[in-house]
Amino acid sequence: MSSTSTDFQDPGAVKGAGVLETRLIDIGRERFASEVWGRTALLSRGVSDFSDVFSADAVDELISRRGLRTPFLRVAKGGSTLPESSFTSPAGVGATISDQLDDTALWRKFADGATLVLQALHRTWDPVLSFSTQLSTELGHPVQANAYITPPQNRGFDDHYDVHDVFVLQIEGTKRWIIHEPVHVDPLRSQPWTDRRSAVAEAAQSPAYIDTVLEPGDVLYLPRGWLHAAQAQGKVSIHLTLGVHSWTRHALAEHLAQAALAALCDDPEMRGSLPLGVDGPEREIAAVRERLATAVLEADASSLFHRARRGQGRPAPLGPVAQLAAVQDLGPQTQVRLRDALETRLEGSRLTTRVGWLDFSEADLPAVERLLDGGDHLAIDLGVELVERLLRAGVLVPAEQ
């Protein structure tokens, strides 16, 4: 068996056109990739009905019935974020939690013009989780989801830019968006808009690149760094923001540097002390630079990259009761499949995933490769013992799940 590593596409990926092309943009995927992605803003009108993904009813349920805690919600008014203590309270009998959302306090702030920001909806609302996971698989970049609920004629935040790309999905109501070109192109996560507050404020006074009102079904794509501000119109506005945390060449450089420095730990000369009484590093810099450059050229940062990528997402939900039933009821005719969003990678005889790694015998490897195609498989075709092991590890799930 070859020792090379192989990436397998998760079964959550759509065959053919996916959610990007069918629900988020009104141009083809290839044109979006070559002309728009990471380059410019794109407004797509009426591309989809998003009521299956999120709604006003979902907002009310999450706030009033799910027992959410901070930081799953922020509240903003007049360009500032309000203190968490102003909209949280103890959970009551049977719970020693002091920071659950207080729906009465939130109602009062909302009625007074505050914007409610439901954060990390890819963790708390299943339709958003499924949509975000599918988009992340298609793009190859991590995706998060926040919802912004703004009362009529109000705005939650002043002009600013994000350090990640966004797709803005208008769910209900309307919202006016004013977009300006970047004052700092492709900012890194360590370069927030607050570092350039005066430049942002000045640019916001210039003619807008886009000045439009989003209606339900409209989608706005903004690369990181593009300035934006939004204001609700005559009704409550609900929009969903899908934040795409793009991998960058700078991130790859960081992984290369880490791999190179790790390799230099095994070089006795690099571990050696500088000469006694040295005034500065000038005499040593040339030799160190040469060895570092060689280490970078020889470094294999792929394992660091894939480990970081796996760590930036979560696999599909796994119900412990249903999973135990699957183990107990396992038989030769049981159908199973790979759990979604595992970021599987087969390196020789080792399978690495978001839930850990597993080593396999040479005899099991052909079956492991078959199940990684994302399809449904009978336990008898893979080997019942192997299937039980992978069910217990949380790598496989019943096919109907």
C-alpha cells in the first residue's frame, strides 16, 4: 500500500451544482471563481427563498425557548455593543447559570431600537448548520453564520469592514446597504477595521460602490476588507451573514515557518549558543538565514495545514442514543455511511478525521477506501467488525441518519 496521503470529499458535498451556484449567486460558479471571489462585491437579486434556512419564528424560538447563553447573542445600538449584563439573567430553578438570555430584557431593548445578533447559528440552528456545512465543503474554506435582527429605521453598526468574506442573505423585511471599496485590501485577521478607523470614516463619506436595498431572496457577496453599513427600512429586517474564513497564502507561510522551525530543533548547530560577549547577531544572521531558507524549502507543512483545517470546523451532529442503537442493531445488511464534515484524510494506513485518528491493517484498507467515497454501504461488504469499530469511533453513522 502506498504511503502517500489522499483527501476524500465529504458526502455532504452536492453532486453537480451546489448551494453556491443554485442559492447564492446569479452567475455561474466558474465566472464567480475567476471574476468575483476575493476581488469584488456582487449583488444577486431574488436568487432563492431562504425560509427553509432561517425565519422570524426561528429568532423567537432561539431567544425565548432554547436557553441560549452569551456569546451566542450580542446586542448593538447606535454603533456600540451593549454589555451582556443588560440582557442576561439567572436561569431559575434547577440551573446555576447566571448568563442565559433574558427574553423580557431583549424585547425591551429591541423595542427601543437595538439590533439583536444571533451568533454561531451553525452551532444552534440545524438548517443553518446544514447550509453552512454544505457551503464550506464546496468552497474549501470554513464558514460561520450570524443573524442580524434590526427594528425598523435602525442600524446596528457603523461603517466597518470584516476580516473574512461574507454572503449576506436577506431573510425578511428590507435593509439598505451602502458599500465602499477597501481602504486596506485583503486584511488578515490581525488587521481589524479599528486599526484604520479614521481611513474607514473618511472613505465612508465618498460616493458608494453599491447603494441598494436588499429584499427577501437577495444575496450580497463582499470580500474581506470591503466597507459596509446597513439600515433597516419600514419593517423589521432579518438577514443571515455567512462568514467565510478564507485560507490565505500568509496562513500557508505560517505553517511553512512552523514546520521549518520544528526541523531546526534537530540541528545541533542551530541549538548552539551565540559566542560569549557577543554585541549583536549581525555575524550570525547570514548563516542562520541560509539554514532557515533551506529548512523552509525542505519543509512539508501539509500535515500542519490539514490539522489546522480540521480544527476550524466540527463534524455533523451525532446523537449518542441513536448511535448506540446502531451498534446494538448492527447486522450484515445494515447500511452505513461516512459521517458528514469529518475532513477525512488517509495517510498510508492511518485515517485522520475531526474526531481523531485510526490505524488499519492492510486487509482493512480496501474497505476503508470504499467507504470514503461518501456513498451508502452494507456492513457485510465492508466487514461487520470494521463497521462496528467505526460506528463506536463516531466515524460511521446509519445510512438513514
